[in-house]
Amino acid sequence: MISYFLQLAVIAAVAVYLYRWRMEVRSRNAQSWNSLLSQLRPDWSPRDLSKKFLWEEGIDATPEDAWQRMDGARGLWVIYQNARVLLQMADFAEKNCPNPDRLLLETLRSDAMQIRVCVLVALTRYAFSHASEGVRINAFRAALMYTGMAARMTQLLQENAAIILPDFVAAM
Amino acid sequence: MSVESAIGVLGALLLVFLTVVLARKRVYCDYPVFFTCQIWCLSSTIVGLIASSLPPDDYLRYYVVSLVVDALFQFSVLAELGRAVARHNRRGSPRWTVIALFLLPTALLLHSVLNWSTPTGLTSFGLFYVRLQQALPVLLVAFLLALIWWSRLKGLHWPDLPLQIASGLGAYFLVCLSVAILHTHQEVGEAYHWADVAQSGSYLAVLGYWLLKLS
């Protein structure tokens, strides 16, 4: 009897997995530029860290200053989530734009991976040692990479979807 | 008219409508195997309705052959979906060694979890049929899961049509697997037979789903 319920549990688990995968794919297929822009977190912007945010990579602050201006872990989490959305935007551009710059797309994918790893390391260290120097340096690196990713995304949109560039700038 | 014949006639009608819809949308250009599979299903349904008047042993032989051909078509359709997804994402076709590496442990895992027992009093051919009925859904579910995992690993997008085909096939494979599990806890009889009828009914639901989505 137990093996019978185990078998049914396996079938149910596979069914749930297939259903969730299908919902995820349908949701991605239904994406639009506007739906992606609406997923960007508006509660903090790296404009506090750089006057040329979105146009150039770089931060006009020291690691200590940057940590204060990004409101610590909150800013890191915004960077983490927005990096995921920017990655989805790169995927969307690849799918929907004619001849997008492939090197730029691969760089954006690499940026997203590095930013997310850096943020996770920073947040983990923050959980154990609060705002130590190592945490602030990791946060600074993540924010720096994020400004680079945002500038590359601006370049991608300028080349392929200029019409939504003003909305992107406003959302960021 | 018996329930089985009614399901057969309804299935044939749905397959005719589906084939017409697929032909009008020129699905045969991009998905020739899927299109051919529907024509095969229509032919085998019509032949099955005619063959249902044969003696049980002869009908069983016909049914086993059609079951094997069905499974070969379903594997081929899944492979076609994999190629279509790779093509849509401008990537090379799936590396079949990667798929096989996923498929083998998945099939072993599924099989190790399931307790395969068979009804008593079967002929050797009947036993072969029951084993086939148990093994094929496991392999088909494993292959579908392997394709999905490969596409998730590569971050590939599934266009609407392959997603709809995979959804229908996935639902049907799970029903077949559930019926196979149910049969391991049944003896041959009325309940055994109605489980098979329910399985056929589920394929009608899949055909209806495809008609709804594609028309």
C-alpha cells in the first residue's frame, strides 16, 4: 500500500513540475517590453552613486560612501533583482530584435551572473559580520558591475529598441 | 454502440478535424513528424474499429503492433520538438549524448520507484503486452523530462506550438503512466478494462485541447 502511494506521489510530483514549467514558459512567451520594465524595482536607483549612470560604467563614491548611499543590504537586493530583469530583457531582445549584437548579449548574460554571485556573497557575509569592510567592498563591486550592465543595456536598447529607451531610463 | 467504439469514432472525427486544421496551417512544413503522427493515429483508429470484431488474441496482436508504432511516433515527435526549440533559439540540435545522459538515470529512477507487478493468468503474449504497457510511458515521460531539463539548462525558449504539443503529450503520458501503475494493483477484469477506456478517453481530451489551441 505504501509503495502504491509512493508511486502516485511520484506521478503527482512530475505532473506539478510539468504544470509549473508550462506556466513559466507561457509567462515568458507573453512578455513584452512594458511587462519587463514594470518588473524593475523603483525603490532605489544607482543614480545616487554615479552622475553618468546608464551611460557609463563607474561610481563616484568610495566603498564606504557607496554602502551608505545604497542603503546597505536593501540596495544590494534591488541590484540582485534588477540584474535578473535586465537579463530577461537581453533574452527578449535576442528573441524579438533583428540582428542584435551577440557579443553585447553574451556580456550582459555574464554581467548578470557575476552581479548575482557577488551580491549573494556580500549578503551572506553581511548576515555573519554586518557591514564589515569586506562586505562594503563586495557591495561596491556589485554596484560597479551593475552600472556597467545598465550602460550596456542602454546601448542594446539604443541599437534595437530606441522607442522604449525613455521608459527604460525612467524606470531605472 | 459500445463505449469503446464510441471513443474510437469520436477519436477518428477529432483526428480528421485536427489533420485538416494542421494542413491549413501548413504545420507539416515545420513539424512533419507530428503531422504524420496524426495521420497514422487516424489510420490506426479506423483500422482498430474494423479490427475490434476479430477474435481477442488476433486483436491483441494488432493492438501491440499499433502500440509500438504509436510509441515510436511519440519518441520521434519529442525529438522533433527538441530540434524545433533548438532551431527557434538559433542553437545547434540537442547533443543526443546529453539527452541520453539525462534520460538513462531518469528512466532508472522512475523504474526503481515503481513496483512492477503483473496480473496472474496471462499468456506469454499477454504478459509481453502488459510489460510494454508499463515500460513505454516510463520512457516517454523520461524523454520529455530530459528535453525540458536540457532546454532549461540552456535557457532556451519554447515557442507556442511546441509548447502546446509537449503539454498535450505530457498530460497523456502521465495518464498512461498512472493507468500502468493502477494496473499493477489490479487483476484482469472490468475495473482493469475501464482504466484502459479512461486512458483512451484522455487522448480524446488531448486532441480536443490541440484543436482548441490550433484552430
